[in-house]
Amino acid sequence: MNRLPLSLAALAIALVLGGACGSSPPTGPETSPYRLSFDEVGPDSEDTEIFTMRSDGSDLVQLTDDDLFQSEARWSPDGSMVAFLVHHDGLPQLAVMNADGTSSRRLTDSGAFEGSARWSPDSRSLVFHRAIDGAFEIHSINADGTDERQLTIDDPDVDDWDRWPSFSPDGSTIAFNSTRNGNEEIFLMNADGTNQRQLTFNEEWDGVPEWSPDGAYLAFGRVSEQIDRIIRSNADGTEAMHLTLSDGLDGDRLAVWSPDGRTMAFTSARAGFIELFLLDIASGVISQATDLDAVVWGPVWSPDGMHLAFTIDRYGEIYVLPVDANEATPTGQVGEHLQWIPAKTP
Ligand SMILES: [Ca+2]
Ligand SMILES: [Ca+2]
Ligand SMILES: [Ca+2]
């Protein structure tokens, strides 16, 4: 696997320390009442498992334990289930388990590459993409494995990719990317696949759209040969505007809305390396949130908006940044595909 080697000794120590910490409540400004999940190579194996931990890196819990690769855990909005990818014959397939790791089962057996699973807001179904003969199409399936449907069309005359679906906060609409009309554009469709319509029209690369918490906007990166920036569009496609703009390829990417919709975190090379930045949407003021001389990857907001977690160098150490402080803290854990668990730690 293309990832940094994990110090198995460090992980073993962390497991022991985590156990020693028991159920003592988190303390201090650095800790969050919400836990993080991620995937990483297991302590006794060459394959990956799904773990959870407190935001300070303590109380590590391993949810899977087998010789298959598990990755990309996605917690249902109600916190009861986890969707993830499990690799069979090298191909990631969609699976689910209970939040405590029990009742793990595959949802699909397509023999094709699957990924980018996203829950419906009611926690009852998932959308994901599947590549057959190199062509991505978007599918939906109930969390109990029933009613699988292909939502986008495999047009034999068009060599297109339909990828990266996500539900609007009210569950009525799915945003996704498609190359069906020549280059990467953003599309919308109804949750049942009907009424597919194009939102962006340009020659540039439009990135993965992120819904604002109120569902009114979509944010995404747009890259041309000269410039890249983060765009905010009304969800009906009108009034697209740039939220960030730079004079060169500064790599303003991976924009994620704060839970209250007022702040956008994004990564950028505008100060060298790739650091985390915060944009106050109302004022347009951008502040640099990290100075780690590293590549910040995959920032995610805690459900209460108090913390941001991210990895450095993509597969490296997990950091947590209290938003009110200006110093990110290493957790001592390594992993990727960070997610905050929606339910507070009891
Ligand atoms: Ca495994
Ligand atoms: Ca298609
Ligand atoms: Ca485009």
C-alpha cells in the first residue's frame, strides 16, 4: 500500500495507554466530546482496520479485525452504523457494521471498484460510485442491502465518469461530478436519479462539491491552467462566486463548511507547503490556521464546530486543532480518512 509505515510499537503502546485511560472523561481545551475514526494498518497485520479514538489520541478502539483491507469509514448521521469499504481481490466493496463493530456485512458483491459512499440524512440509504470497465456510475442502496439502483446512465457512446455523489442536507437532491459533457462539471439529480441537470458550464476542472449545512450552496474547487480558487454556487446553479482567489496555482482545495455554515476550512499552498486556512464567509477574511511545514490533508469539522482534525502528508500523523486556539496538536496516531463520530462520547 502507498502509505507511510506505521510504527507498530507506537500503536501497541497507544493501545496499552488507551486501555489504561479507561473511561476517564476528557479534560482541557484540547479535547472534544466527540471521537474520531480513521483507518490504519492493524497492530498485528499488513492490512488495514478501522479505529476510533478520543480527540487527544487516547482510548484507541479497533472496530475491525481480519486480514482484509478496510477503509473510508463513514458514520451514519444518527451514529448507529458505519459504512466502509472492504477490499476483496483488490477491489473495494461497500459494507456496513454497527457502530460498535458488530454485525459487519457486505452490501455489494459487484467485483468492480466501488467508493465514495455517502449516507442519506435519514441514515437509511447510501449513494456511492462504481467503476465497470473504467466508467464510473452512481448507485444507491438501502443500508440493509435492499433496493440497489443505478442512478446514472452508462451511455455506450460517451466515455464518461459520474462520480462523488453526496446528498443535500434535506435528502432530496444528490450532487455529483460528471465528465459526460467533456470536462469535469457539477451536476444535480433528484434522490431517485431523475431530473439530472448540469450546474457548471466551463472548460475548467470543477472539483467535488460540498453542500452548505443549510443546503443553499455548494462549494468546490475550480482549477484552470493559470489559477485555482474555491467557488460558492447557489444550489440551483445561479450566482456562482469565488470565495478565494489567488494569482497562481496556490492549490485552494478541500473546502469544508463549518457546522454553522459561517466558516470554511480549506487547504492551500499560498503560504508554502500546504497548510490549513479558515475563511470567514461574511467578511471574506482568510486566516492561516496551521504552520506545520507539511501537507495538511482531509480536514474535518467536529459536529459542534469546536475542532478541526486532519492528517499531515496524507497518510501521516493525525492532528487536532481547537478552532479558538491557533495551535494544532498531534494526537500520536497515524491514519487516514478521518471522520468525527456524530454521537457524543457517553
Ligand atoms: Ca482488516
Ligand atoms: Ca454515465
Ligand atoms: Ca468544468
